Amino acid sequence: MEIPRQQFQSKLPIIKEAIDECDFIAIDTELSGLHRPGGSKRLDTLANRYTEYKEATERFMIIQFGMCTFTWDEKGGRYMAKPFNFYIFPTSMTGKIQPNRIFMTQAQAFDFLAKQSFDFNRWVYQGIPYLTVKEEKEYIAEAERKLNDDLPEIRIDEKEKQFVENAKEKIKKWVEDPKEFLDPEGVNIDTRNAYQRRLIYQEVRKSFPNLTAEGRSGFIRVVKFNEKQRKKRMKEQQSRIKKDCEDAVGFRRVIDMISASRKVVVGHNMLLDICHVISQFIQPLPEDVQEFKKLANQIFPHMIDTKYLTLTSPDLQVAIGSGTALENLRFETNQEKFKNPYVDMSIEFPRYLHDKEHEAGYDAYVTGLVLLKLHSYLEIQANPPPPEEPEEEEKQEEEEEEIPEEEQKHRGNTDGWDISDDEEGEDAAWLESEEEDQINQDDDEEDVYNYGSTRYPILDEDAKPTSIIADYINKVVMVRTAYVCFNFTDPETIDSTSDAFHIINTARKPLPSPNVLLDLFSEFGECIIDTPNKNAEENAYETFVVFENLKGEANTIKQKVTEKLTAHQEDIQIQTIAEYSEKLLLKNNK
């Protein structure tokens, strides 16, 4: 279901119902750009990688958000999917709240989206606006100041002084003798711009505190309200402020609903998605990565990354292999061994009955579908169902002896009593009536086909992850680092199997050229040398050597290359990536 700006408020109850009833929620985003350009590092620290993502959220924005809820249907023995697709654009729904947002676009990203038939006109004209939590509070405070006439005074320009004096004189004459005016109920002051309007509001507050100035199209109307009228106007203004604010908060209400539900949130390679969602709709990301972890876990307490699940599960590596792109996982989970559970599209949500790859709503649907298949497969591998019993041979029915019609009419009942023709007719009519009643009753009941799927919950009755999925909760893929994953709740684990080395000159001298390093390392496999750079903290030059497939034992290779490198420079230190990352962790924990 695609929800444009004009229908957003009216569709909110449908969105809330889908979130409240579901088992879990899958999300996906399309962005105006990705990472900062020019980065060539093959390996990075946790802090640097987080900084890169944080900077990306400050440059680029979510332009399309996809959400799909999945709900178990006991009667049908299946999961029901409800996918939603939203275009996001920072405009105003009310005309009164217009944060002047500035964001960047990346040509490569827009080129990709254009090739996927992304509708840029719909994005601009039907995109849903939003306010962050801080922006909402600022708007309410500003609106209340205006409502209470608690605004700072502005200076009157020389050229506007006569305009203000004329307006004051006109109001004064009306106050003294309203009957002299064509409209005794109020006086209208024509204004040419917002500055003149502000001046009239200001002068009425200062010089005529018992009067009220109301903005109209092209003029300000000054009237005198009694107490009842004043209270009524105050109530109307408060209602209008509340309505304007609700409209302006816009899409953030969906994020608030997801967070408040405490449901499992599923994504594919989702770290950048989570960074953008929090930065764009909740608050700017904190400077420290540990603070970001706490914030993200407060907003989304249970997250599952289908890419991480596939990469780290031994059973799934055997069943699927190394291809973890979302399209590949969709293809692989169509195999017979992934048939459980059956997933159906809710009848009110027909948009994705046909593929729409790289539309956020469709990708969210596929992400949730893949999770259900992968999780079910792991449950079945851990707890195989008992083998099915062979079907019993159908017993042949004995043919009933055909009784002549005459004998049926005169045959006695079990007590030896004869049944008259009239009684027999009454019994037949009664039986026919009973059969009709049963048929009508069956017709009244909804005929739902049961697909016979088995449900494997992700959370138990206490809202805790079940044993099979617990090891994968709140862990997401983070490539080009020495860590197994980005962990939202615990310290990161070093990937000791990473085929990479860290090289640094402790004497603060430049390193040998990349070509020299490549000659030394290439005999141990195909590798890439990062561009050497200066470590600001240690004031020393460093680089990384990353292997596609290391041929040999890491410590042995380190020793051999160190011996050769010292012929070029004495103060060079080589560490395996595990040693390097371990030192970083110890340093950061001091």
C-alpha cells in the first residue's frame, strides 16, 4: 500500500492496526546518497566507521521508507503480510511549519534509482514531511508564545512609522465611536506584507490591550471580544495549533508507533538504515559510538539483520552459500527446504503481488519473508519434526444390500413396530429440513484454506528472544572492519580469522611505497594495499594490507615479511588484524 502525503493522516489508523497486531516489522530505506566520497580504506576502526555513517546522515536523507508487518494467521496456517511504501520529502502539510532543510544528493544514487523507475515527481509532490522530537517541541513553544502574545518587539523602520500612526489613529477612532464606521463590529487595517502585519499585531498588544487582532487575507481585523468570545477564540487557536503540529510531525508518527510497539525490527544490512532513521526522525546522532548504541537500543530493543544471520549461521552457510544479497536470498529461499512457512499478502495490500525490486516497501516485504524462511529452517534443523507415519490403506466399503422398495415400505423398526406411509413421509421431510439447515450454517462460516505451516515465534511469552534466534539479535553486519559485527548491546568481537595486517612506522617516518609492500606480500596471495596515511594520535604513518584469500598462517607470514621490511626500515611494526584490534579495545577501555 503506497500512502501519499494527502492520505497520510487518514491512513494512520490502518498503519497502527497493522503494527499493533503483527509479530514483527521489516523495514527498508532508499537514500539520496550513501557514504562520503573518496574513501579508499579497506579496513577501519569502529569509531571511524561510525563517524563515516554519522556524517552520511548529516549529508543525505531518507527519500523512501518501506515497512511490512507480518502477522500469524492461525486459522489459515500462514503469515499475512501488510507492506507499506512512503515517499519522504521535507515540505509542509499546513503551510505554517516549514523547517528549511538542506540535504545533499549523490549522482550515482539518483542514477541507480532512476534506472529502477523511482518516481521523483511523486517524491516531491506526494512525499510526507516530518519533524524531529526537538523540532516539535520548538514549534509548540513558538506557537504558545504567539498565542500568549509573548513575542519580542521589533523595531519600526522610518518608512513604516507613518503607516503605524495611521493605523493607530484609525483604531482609536473606532474605539471612541464604532457607529461612525460602516462595520461597527470591528475595524480593518490593510497590510502589504508580513512586516506590516507584525507591526499591527505589536501595536494592538501595546496600545489597545483590550482588543484582539486577527489575521485575514490582505488585512488585519481588530475587534473587541467579551470574555466568552475570548475563551472560544483561545480554544479554537489551541485546537488549530495541535492539529498543525500533528500534521507537521508527519512521518515521525510511524517511527514512534514502531518504537512504542517494542516489536522486533528486521532489516537487511541495516546499520546505515538505523543510523538514518534515528538521525532524520528522532534526533542527531551522538558523537560517541557507545552512546549511539544505547540510544538505538532504547528506540528499537530487538533488531535482526538478515545479512548477518546468513553470514554467521553455519547451517545457513551450508544451505545457501556465500551469496547474501537480498535478491539472492529471495531466490534461495524458494527452494523446497525453505517451504515453511507459507506467507500470503493481505487482500487490502495487492501492490507487491508482482516484483518491484528496490522500492522500499517491496524490499521490506522480501526482507521479512526471507527472515521467516531462514528462521524456520534453523528451527527445523535444531529440532527436526518426527517422521510422518505411512498412510493406512483405505478399507473397501462393503456394498449395502439393496432392499426392494416394497420391502422398505413395510419393513418394521427395530422394536418390531410397523411404520406407516404417513409417518415415513413426515420423517423424510424432517430429515430434509435438518440437511438444509446444516448447509445454510456451513455457508455462513467463512471457508478458509489452511496451508498447514508451522509457526516458530521469534520472541517468547516474556518478550525474550527464543533460543534459536537469540545469538543473532541486535547484531548487524559492519564490513571493512576487524569485527564480526556491530553489536548494539555488547562489546564487539574481533574477527581473528580476518586475512589482514596492520603496518606502522614507530619512528614516525613514511612507509615504503605501496608497490614495495605489494611485492613483499603478494607471494602469500592476492592482496590490496591501502593508501598509507598518518595516524593523528600517534603521529606515525600506517596502512593496512588486506588479502582476498591468505595462503599460509598469519603469524608465520608476519614474521617473514617483517624480516624483509626491516631491510628497508628498522622501525616498522607489523600486526595481524586481531592483534591490532585487541590493542585498540584495551586502549579504549582504559
